[in-house]
Amino acid sequence: MSDKKFILKLLAIATNFIFEVIAAILVGYFIYLLLDRLFTLDSSISIIFMVLGALAAVSNLMRRVYRLGAKRND
């Protein structure tokens, strides 16, 4: 894989990561809103759901970068 192609793939992954984090945080917040309607939860639970969403996005980023590095080594 050429260096230009590798850099473009890294840039695509980084750009996608930003949108994934935003989407994951929003999904976590909406899950909180749904559960809050059903169970009247404490508002601090919303932070937990949003952090879990962000951690899922970071985990996905690490898997993608690892796969890209493994392909480059081949």
C-alpha cells in the first residue's frame, strides 16, 4: 500500500470517528430519555450512557486502525 493511500485511509478513519462519537453520544442520550420515561431515572445516568457510547466509538476506532496496520504489514 502506498503512503498516499495509507494517509488517505487514516484521514477517512479519523473523519468517520468524529461522526461516530457524535452519533454514539446522541444514541446514548436518547436511550437515557427512553428509559427515563419508563423508570424515572436520575439525570446522572445520562452521562453513563453517553460515556458508554463514546467508549464504543473509541473501541471501533482502535479495531479499524489495527486492521489497517495489519493490512499495511502484509
